[in-house]
Amino acid sequence: MTAPATKVPDYSIVVPVFDEGGAAPALAREIAAAFAGESHEILFVDDASRDNTRDLLVALKAEIPQLRVLGHRKNSGQSRAVRSGILAARGPIIITLDGDGQNDPADAPRLARALAAGPATLALVGGERVKRQDSSAKRFASRFGNGVRKRLLKDTANDTGCGLKAFRREAFLRLPYFDHIHRYIPALMLREGYEVAFEPVNHRHRESGVSKYTNFGRLKASVSDLLGVMWLQTRARNPQGVDEV
């Protein structure tokens, strides 16, 4: 049975969307089916879409009672949309998926349960996409970027670009926020003294819409972001826990 709205759900699924009218309704139905029988809520955060994404999602609320729709007044990017969803979420465990439908919702409960079953120090279980359904240029750029980031940050992650992640809401809210943070969550979790883990997940073809990113755009943002996270790592001092005496 799904938890009533007055009860805090076990899981909050957060999905950022921008101009995804062709994918969002089907994705919402898939998420609801994947988490059927689990205590959950589904938050779609519309980042000021120019198409009918928001209207389609609002209309779907009558069909999916767990669905909540948040809307940005101004387009602010994927990371901000994810954060808006997390701030509004009520569940202690957050699951994020990309809004284009390429992440398979069927994998999401497995990551969420792995996190819930782990120790309190385990703050994130991230997906690593297998059999990527992207262009060869995009796959090459991803492998190169992930390799450089992993080498410099030592975050143990092979695929931080995968939008499918399960993490503890409290842990995320301890992290310093900046645009594009979604690619550096594992490194920042480790910086705070948490543990992270990764599991293989499915990856699907984009069936509608167009990617909001280019390889050049990612590279341009990644250089400054990477330097910034490296600086944050040098400024970390971890007390290894706090005791009240």
C-alpha cells in the first residue's frame, strides 16, 4: 500500500525536466509502477519549460496521487531543479532520475533499497550506465571527463553523469551547493566523511526531445567546477563525528 499524504514517505523520487513534454508523462507512470507497494512520493520539477511539460504533469496528478509538480519561475538549470525538489521532498532517501527517460526507473528501487539497507555512513548509491545508448562522440567525451575527474578527485566514481542516484537527503543538504553539483555529489559526500557505492544500471535511447547539453558546453563548465571541488577538498577538516558530553 502507498503511504497516505500525511505520512512521511520512505522515498522521494526527484526528476528535473525542461521541455520534456514528450517524455515526462510516460516516465512518471513508469516511476509509479516501479515503486508500487513502496512508501514514496514523486516530485517532478519543471525548470520553466517552454512546451506543455508542466500542463501534462499537472493533469497526471489525478491518475498518480503520489505525484507532486513543482515549477521554477525562471529557467535555472538541472542542478537547481534537483535541489528545489530535494528541499521540497519529505522522504529521508532521495532518488534522482534524468527527465529524458534514458534512466530506467526499474533500476531505481534496487538502488534505494541498497542504500536503506546499508550503514548510516553510506550516503549514496549511484548508478553506472552499461551499454550506453548515446553517440560515439558523447560516449568518448564522457569516458574522458570521468577519467580525468576520477583521477583528480579520487571519488571512486566511473560515471557521475548518470542521473540515477539514491542518497540520504540529510547528507546532501550538508554539501556546499553550486551549479552542476550533480556531477560532483560522490566527491563531496566523501569530503564530508560519508561512504559511497555504485551499481550497474540500464541505459535507454532518448525517444523524444533533444539533449540540453553539448560536449563543448560540458567541457567549459567542467574545468572551473573541477578546480573548485579540488579547492574544497583541500579546505576540508573532518572531526570524525561529534559527541555530546
